[in-house]
Amino acid sequence: MAGLFDKQADLYLDARPNYPSEWFSKLADLTDHHVLAWDAATGNGQAALAVADHYERVIATDISESQLKFATPHPKIDYRHTPSSMTDDELVELIGGESSVDLITVAQAVHWFDLPRFYAVAKRVLRKPGGIIAVWGYNDVVVSPEFDEVQYRFHAQTLPYWKYPNIQHVFDAYGALPFPFESVGMGSEGRPLMLEMPKTTSFEGIVRMFKSWSAIVTAREKGVELLPESLIKELETAWGGKDLIRNVVYKAFMIVGRVSV
């Protein structure tokens, strides 16, 4: 996924929903220690900032240097670029070494990973016993019947332009995502925990979220504009006007586990 999100990195800064603070409190309660956490595919550091409230140190990594340029500085967070050329051993050393990490988080990204490789590294760096890995994502935003009819039609038009086949895991709410870790009661392989993320947003905010989709960039590179002005106007009308602030709900899903010992 190197470079996939570089062109719209700035849109991520305010377009995506905020992860509820109680998620991170519950995850922290599951770990025996609170020394080191790893936020993989950190992007602009949104999840890492919340993790830092509970752990002494956070290693936040991303394959995209452009994303990391927009990451919010924090005294507890060490942002690190992890190019695809890194070996597994180099990655393990960079993160903290064998059996060093108390919590691994992956927010809206694990579906892009080389899953066997990532899970192998995760099992090496997780503290044993007591280390926890949590992956989550979201695939839908519920606004109103009028708006949802238009946005779902728009979403259907984007389907041919999602570059990676694993994006289907998002559409399926991680229902078929491989997750070779022992359940801790917050979702498991084949049975993700279904969650909601409420957000108050403007019409501009929701359009920026759409524009941050990788499929939009991919389509544009092929000469196809999936968000023409005519569609934006139709979305605006269904929203209730560009100045209206709405309460929306993002549909999320999570799986949490630990290494079996």
C-alpha cells in the first residue's frame, strides 16, 4: 500500500471519525503492563494519541512518509517510517524487540496488510503473557434515509476502483478476516464486536471523508471523476444544505486477542 494514501494525506487530518476514548480505556484494562504500545499504520497518529493516554511510550509506524508529515507530535509517541523494504527482524528491533509490546493497535488499516507477515511480527513483539492486539475499522456512515440513498449509490460506483482485494474485509465488517489470536471477549475471528462511533459533522466534513478514499484517487488517475460537482450538489441537497451540522453514526467493528501460551 506504499504511496496509496500519499496524495490525500492532508484530508485524513480532519475527515475521519474520532475513535471513542472508552475503547482505549477498555483495551488498556486488558493488558498486564502499560510500558510500550505499537500503533501500526498510524497515519496521522489519531489512534496513537489516544493510546498514549494509557502507556508510557508508543511506537507509531507507517509505510507512508506523507501521512507521517501530518502526524500530531506528542512527547510519548515516537513516529517511525517503516518502508516495505524492511525485514521482519529489522521491524521487530525497531518496535522494541521480542516480547516487548503490551498493546498493538491497528485502526482502519489491517485489511491492507500482508496478514501472515504482520501477524508473525505481532506474535514476536507482543509481551507473553499479557500482550494484547486490537484491530478495528468502519465501513458505513448513517446520516438520514435521503442522504444514505445517494451515498450508497455513490459508493457502489467506487467498487471497481479499490486497488487491493483485501478491501472486501472492510465491506464484510471483518467477518471473514483471519485473526490467529486467542479471544479476550472483545470480538474474535469470524465474530467481530460491532460498535458505533457518533460524530457531529458538517457537509464539508463528510465530503472530505469521501475524497480521502483511495478509490477516488485511483479512479481520477484513470480519468474517471467519481465525485463530480453534480453529485456533490445532489449530496448537499440530501444533506439539507451545506451549512447544516448533523449528528451521524459511523458503523465500526473490532477484534481483540492475545497470543496463546
